[in-house]
Amino acid sequence: MATSSCDAMTPVVERKTLEDRLETASTRTPSPASTEGSGRKVPEGILVPYVHRHTFLEFGSVEAPRRRSASCEVVMTGEHVVKCELMKMDVEYPGMHFSLESAVRAAVRGTGVLIIVGHVSEVLTVDASLEVRGSNALIDGLRVIGNGNLRISGVHVAGSVTVRQSAEIRMEDCRISASVGSGVVSYDRSVVSLTRCLVSECADNGASALDESRLSLQGCTMEANGWGHGVHLASAGVCVLGECSIRGNGRNGVVVMSSKAGEGVVVLRGCSMAGNLAYGLAVHGGCTVRWEGGELSGNRMGDCQGKRLVQGWEEAPKRKKKTVSRRML
């Protein structure tokens, strides 16, 4: 039978089939209550089954050193680590958790940091202050509500990101792809900030800001979003788009709509809007829209709809056609 060797801190662990590991886990797994807060060492070979797709959760304590598991390296720094693979636990744990919801609660009570590694087939819901870091991480959706204040980086969200009830979210170096609905939707004066994020292949809009919500997109790419707009702003608050690439969307690149004069401010700075199936930029209503340079090209219905509503818009001068005088003939 094959074996794998790790560093000197961990002995050689015999590899088993998935069925053997699950059978071992079901017969030898301690209950969470028996270990939570005890700080005792979990016996070698114990596996903690996680209910979705045979994934496993692993949590570290402040005292736990850097260790290497049977399959990969885990850094224990007092932060809660969600491991999504079969692993032998060889460090001390303050407690074991069997759902992402439980992991979030534990992280909020502890260091306020949650690390996700691999695929967790759950929707992450946050209603408190939390930082989430990902390493090849994939989750099935994200909701920030109430008093939620989330900072998240390095995570692929295979579902919608919904922000409600004046909550706040900052996303960095993330990918969002929603097979149903929009990629990012904010309501109720919420605050959304995306930096270097890719929002693509969503069924509807790439990002939507509604109900006086504020949106900031910096260095983001919004592309190939099926039947919607790249960015949809309807009765939004202050929205700033800087150095973004918005291309290949099913409707407009950016659409701005408002029902009242002077409602909201939208700043477009150095953005590229190309190859969208409607307009690159479409403005309707009384929202203040400021154009601070950028590029619009190759949009099927035209570059800009509602040009008179856009401050700073200057069309490139058209070249005069050379005419040949009859006298010269």
C-alpha cells in the first residue's frame, strides 16, 4: 500500500481508501462537545467528517505550531481554518465544527478571521465583523446582512453576492459567477467595494446597486454576463468605477437609471466599455454622471445613450470628407 512522507514533525501516514477513512471516522470521531475548550490532543488517525461531499473542517488554536498533515500543509495561527479534504489531525484543537455557519460563529467570537481552503458547498452568511481569506477557495454563495462588515479576499463565489440592510463588504482578488441572478446585488443603503475582481458568466447583471447603495469598482473586469448589464445602477448613491474593463455583456456595459433629479452621483474614470450587445454607457433620469476619460468601442447599438446627461463627455471630432471640386475636373 502506498505511503507518503511529510516533514519531521509528522510521522509517515498510511494512505487509505475513501471508504476506509469514512468508516474509521464514523467509529472513532469524538463529539464536538467533548473537545471544545478542552485543548486536549486529538488521538492520531481521528477524522472529523463534514456533511458535504466528504469534506472536513479543521480549526487551529493559538498554541498550535505549524504542522503538515498527511496531504497538505496547514498553518495554525489562531485563525479558524476550513479544510476541505480528508486529513489526519495532529495538532491541538479548541473545538470541532461541522458547518460553515458554526465556523463563522467561532471565528467571530475568536480572532475575527476565517480561512477557507478548497470547496465548501455552502452559502456563507455574515451578520458581524469578519475577515475571510481564501486559498483556492470556492463557496456556493455569499450574504452580508444587518450589522455585517465583511472583508474577503481570494475566494471564488459560485453564486450571487447579496448585501442588505446597510451592511458593508470589501472584496479583493475574488471571482464571482452566478448561474442564477446577478453577480453582486446591494440594497438598503449598503456599501460594496470590489478591487481587482472578476465578475463573469452571470445569468443577469454583473453588479447592481439599488436603493441608495454605494458601489466602488477598482480595476475590476465585468464580462460575458448573459442577459443583463455589466453594471446596473438604479436609484443608487455614490458610485465610482475606476480602471474597469466592461465588455461582452448581454445588454449595456453600464446603465444608470434614476427617478428623481439630482439623485445619486456616478463617476466613470478610465474605464473601457467594449463589445456589449447594446450601448457601452446608457444614462436615463436625473442622476449626475461624470465622465473622466476612458474608451468606448465596438458596442452594437452605439457608444453612449443620453450623452447630454453626461458631464465631461466630448465626442471625438469627425473627420471631414475630402471633396473634389468640379472645377478641378
